Amino acid sequence: MAAVFLVTLYEYSPLFYISVVSLCFVITAAMVLGWFGFDVPVILRSSDETESILPTPEKQMVQVTNPFCLEMCSGPMSVTDGVFLRACCLEPCILSCFWGCEIGALQGALQAHQRGPRLSTPRHFQEALRFLYSYCQSFSISSEDREGHHTQIPADQGIRDFGLLPRRCYPLVAVLTLAEQEARDTYNIVASVTVIHVPDDKYSLSARIVFQYLFTSQGNMYELKPLFMSAGSEGASGPTEADHNIQQPGEPTEEEASRVEPVLEEEEEEEVEKEEEEDEEEEDWSDGRGRDCVVCQNAAVNRVLLPCRHACVCDSCVSHFQHCPICRAFVLESFALAQGVAAGEQ
């Protein structure tokens, strides 16, 4: 049957016949060479062969101490009612809240830190912003201060919104700087800039952190981005003491409101058990143990895949994948959440 087809194809067009036979020969030879380990184009390999031959490159990370941590407290927030912010810092700091900061002025300040004098004090930021903001309010934060601070535009200014979209200014820009010169000389990170959206009458999107940047004493600027943990690891996003040694996620977490009215004793006992389990999960993450790998379901999650930023696999399974098990995005690099986890498993 195949011989009859080839003869018919040759009689129809000898040139087309030669092209088809040559293409089949090249594909067959490439597949045979690939089976024996020779390097062949990726398009001719199966996905399993590609993943086993090309391990995921590891991104080299440098651990630094971040003295700043800023989060939004729960509760109603708006331009007229103000915002409650909680700063958890390792050293005494100054929280400067710039309401109605122009977008162009903020971008200019970010560039000024990289090109000109380092922005490490509230006065430096005011000058870099060229005073292009509606209102500024400052708070002194001690290293033991864990209370929320309320910032609000004075009612006599008559600002109820910042106009329709697209806007020319950010509703709120919160800047954390070290209060003492000795601390500025000690830490590599000297300032934290957080851009916060606050709802108003013209744009009612819920309050959230839009961007978060860290400034270093060398003039570098790094954007903080959240990590996406695998299912069942929501307890990892709460602020802990260990979070100051890694990059902070941009999105804050809110505590669930406790129930006021008492219910059946059995339901209360179940809630207590759930809370204890969540506390244990948070302790696991803060200790570096984490949740189980989504692939082997045995080892602890210790690898963050880039650029999707999913933390879902362990050190052993990361070498077997070229695509993220969660979103199927192609993995360019990966880095370890904690070096001690891999060493402990080995």
C-alpha cells in the first residue's frame, strides 16, 4: 500500500515526491538521534524529554535586612474618612503620608534617588517631590510601636476626590524613613515608598496597595512583589519577625472579625481547633518548613518560580519542570525561599 502511494506520488510530481521523502527522513533521523542523547532541535523532542534535559536555572539571591514593614488596618477607608496604617519597623522611623501626590512628581523622585542625592529623610522626599502634593502628615514610629496611625486630609481643604480617570495624582503615598543617622549608616535599605489607592466619590475601588519600592543607600531601587503560595498556604502571608529578612509581599492581609454572638459549644470548639491549625501553619512557614509540595506531596515548598512567582514545589521537584504546575507558564528561573530547608532535607 505504501509502495503504491509513493509510486502515485512520484508520477504526480517528482519534485514533491523528493521533498516529502527528504522531510520524513530528517524527522526520523532527528528522533533517533534524540533517543540516543544527541542534541536536536527542541521542536522535535517531547515535553518530557525537554524537561529532563533542560533543568530550571537557579537565580542567585542575596538576603538583606528590611527594617520597614507597612500594612493597612482593617476598617472603612476613604479620602474623607482617612486611612489607618500600621508600621512595624526594626528601628525608630518616620512615617510621612503625602495625599494627592502628582504621578509625574513621584516618578521624578524615584529617578532622582538613582541619579542624584540619596533620598533618606522626609525633607529629601519633599524636595524631590517639589512639594507637588495636597497635604503631608508625619508620624514618629518607635521600634515597639504596633498601633495603627490615622492619616486624613483636613476637612477645611475641601478635598473629597481626586477627579475622574485617568488621574494626574495618586491618592496616598506613604514613605517610611529611618529616624536616626546611625541606623541609616547600618542598614542597606534606607527608605520604603508605598503607593496606596484610597476610594472616593469618583472612584470607589476598594483600598489597596498599588506599588511598593525599597530604596538602598547605593542609589538602587527595588519593587516589592507578592509571592503566590500554593493552595492552603494563606497563613503564610501574615507579618512575622522573620519577614523583615525577606522581601515583603505588596498586598496586606486582614484579620477576620471575631464572632460576637455565642453559638453552640460544638461549633466554638471547631473554631478553636481551626485557629490552632492556622497558627501551626503560620509557625511552619515562619520556621521555613512551609506546606507540602504540590507535585510529590512530601517535601516542603521551598522554590519560587519566575516570572509567575508561584511558590509551589520543593527543591527536588523543581528540576523536573519547565512549566509552572499551577498556571502552566514557562519557567525562566527559580530561587529558594530558605537555604536551610534544602540542607535539612539532605
